[in-house]
Amino acid sequence: MTTPSLAPFHAPRRSDFASDFLWGSATSSYQIEGAARADGRVESIWDRFAATPGRVADGASGEVACDHYHRWPEDFDLARQMGTRAYRFSIAWPRIFGADGGAPNEAGLDFYSRLVDGMLERGLEPWATLYHWDLPQALQEQGGWNARATVDAYLAFVDAVTRRLGDRVKHWITHNEPWCTAIIGNYEGLHAPGLTDFKTALQVCHHVLLSHGRAVPVIRANVAEARVGIALSLHPLRAASASAADQAALARHDGLRYRWFLDPLFGRGYPQAIVEPGDMEAIAVATDFLGVNYYFPETVEHAPGDGPLETRVQPPAPGTAITALGWPVAPQGLTELLLRIEADYHPGPIYITENGSCYDDVVDADGAIDDVERRDYLQRHLAALKDAIAAGVPVKGYFAWSLIDNFEWAEGYRRRFGLVHVDFATQQRRLKASGRWYGQFLAGA
Ligand code: FCB
């Protein structure tokens, strides 16, 4: 996979960024932990989804994943070896609570407490995501995020976790990518719980945003000097053509994909309302940072009959550089997106909470993984980040997705995003060339 459409660029240097810029890597619980039945963990919607034939490629599941539950010291050593100073992880709700409320599972809390101590011992600042898609299955059976009661269940979970870890974890992300939770999981049906109902998806979206807003004061009450934000998956959006139909399609797509999340978070309400009194004020609670997950731009066309919005995202044009998942490689899209968000919302400090690339890695006879494309992707996106900062966007940190190869949701294990290679048969970890470069970059001037 080459990069034909990409312009020459200067590899960035660490000194191009502020000396206190935060450098990290990111993962999520279901994608790496495994140990699906250890220490009282209950079933999650992803366990159920993965166990349903035809839902995940190759019938894969997160049951073993990277066995990070037992191997985390080695993974944190690698994160440390690369020179990263922050680590974004998520907390598996099914390790802490099932559906019945009651007392939190101490063994689950103990695990995360050990994990956090392991990070701190290695100089990794913990950034905890409270929801990265692994809802307890029993809650799904009571309606999942479509039910308003799930907001209260989430607050109980958040309360238990932040009470226990708040003495050491100061940075909290309420939700990872509400779009994926709501739309991919409940309308497109490609992620757990695999539903295909648009109204449900919109209701889920509202409850997720509401749970964010109501969680923020809970976190602040439990954690001295808490810094709280939310991580959104965002794309720069363009119309496929200048035609009135494509321009109108772009406006509709933009309304759902971008403004449906950012407008209420920054106090402007939904493009249309489906809410109870007080909800919008709760969602618009002031946060300490905005997390942006960036992968690629979307080009939108008018598509009569296609979904409730009659829009379609075009596949990349022939000749466009793409990753092994077919996602366009467009580093300037990161600059464009950040400039737009800053102009639209002035959200305050922004952290890139995910950015990374999927390529088919080859392990050489000597065990090396020369993933030049991933290294190139990383370099180009850091150069684009530098441009956004130079243009005045207050980006304060960057978390590479991902520290280690992992369970890539519906794609199973065939899609690799890690800076560290994982041999899933032996669980052997090997730093890839991209990870080595990140380490050299962080060690350099
Ligand atoms: C994001 C998810 C993350 C990972 C990357 C590749 O949408 O937040 O878990 O799957 O994509």
C-alpha cells in the first residue's frame, strides 16, 4: 500500500511541540483485556454480539484478546520504553457492576487500582475512559442506552469507579465516540447491540450525552482537581460536488455526524429536540477538555432512498492513499477538522485522544516489523497537528491508537493498529518500527 496522493513533507521533531505537550497511546478494555470471566466480570454486549454467528469476522471475540488483564506490566513497560508519559485506557463496566446495582465488585475495582499503580510506577499519567462500548448485557436486556434508567446505572458505576481511583486518576473521559455507540450499534447494526432502528439510535444518543453531562459533577465531587472531557469521533466533511443536491446532503450529514454531538455539548441544543426539561443544560456542563478521535475525512453525496437522511459517504477516489481498512490517509484533514472545531466552538484545550492506522504487518525472519506505512502515517499526522497548533488551535496532547494490536470490534483480530505487535497465538509483544520511531521522536530534540 503506497501513498500516491500524498505530498512530500518534513518529518516533525519533538521540539516542534511545546515542552509540556502530552504524548501518549490509547487502548480500550474489551479490545485488549481478555479474562472475560475473571474475578466476577459479567457478560457485556460485546461478548454477546461476538458470540452471535456472523457478527464478527472469523467468529473472533475479546474473550482472550491480548490477555492484558494478566500481561499489563509488559505492556506498560513498552509504553514506558517508547517514552510516552500518558496512557489512555478504559474501565470495563461489567467488571464493576451487572444489572442489579447493589455493591460494586471489589475484585474489579482492585484490578483497575493495580493497573493505575502500574501506570504511575512507570511514569504514565492515567487517562481513564469510563465507557468504551462494553455495556453489561443485563442492562441491554432492560433496554440498554435506549432506556433512561441506564443513565442512572451509569452514574452509579461512575461514582464507584471515581471514588476508588480518584486519588490517583485525575483525567477522566466520560464516553468514547457516542456516534459509534448510538448509530453504528443501534442503527447500522454493525456493532453491539446490533440493532437497526433509527429512532432507537437517536434516543440512545440523547441518553449517552445526558449521562455524560450528569457524570461530570459526580466525577468532580469524587476527584480533587479532576479534569473531565468526552472523546468524539469526528471527520472533516465535504460535499461530493457543488450541486445543490450534494450541498443539501452535506448539510444533513453534518447535522447528524458533527453538530448532533457538538452543538448540545456546547450549549446550542440539538438541530431538533427530543428532550426533557433540564437535559440540555446538563449536557452542556462545562468540561476541561475536548477529546478528538481523528482517522479520515468524509465526502458526502445526495443518495435518494439511502437511510433516513438520504446521504452517502463516497468511497475514496481511485489513487487515494488508503490503509488496510480502506480508510483514506489524509493528514491535512486533521488540520482542517481542528480549525473548524476551534472556529465553531472554542472548546478550550483539545487532546487528540485517538489517531492511528491499520496495515497488514509482516514479521521478518528476525522478528522485526518494518511498518513503514504506519510510521509515515504517524509522522504525517503529527506534522498536520503541528500546523493546526501553529494556526492557533489549543491542542495539548496526542494519544496514538493503539499501544498494542487488539480486537478491532467487528473486524476481529485481522486488523492491526498497534505500535506494538501482538502474536495472538503466543501473546508475544514486539515493538514495531512505528513504535521505535515514536520512541526516537519522543527522545529526540
Ligand atoms: C475507534 C475506536 C477504537 C478503535 C479505533 C480504530 O473508532 O474508538 O476503539 O477501534 O477506532
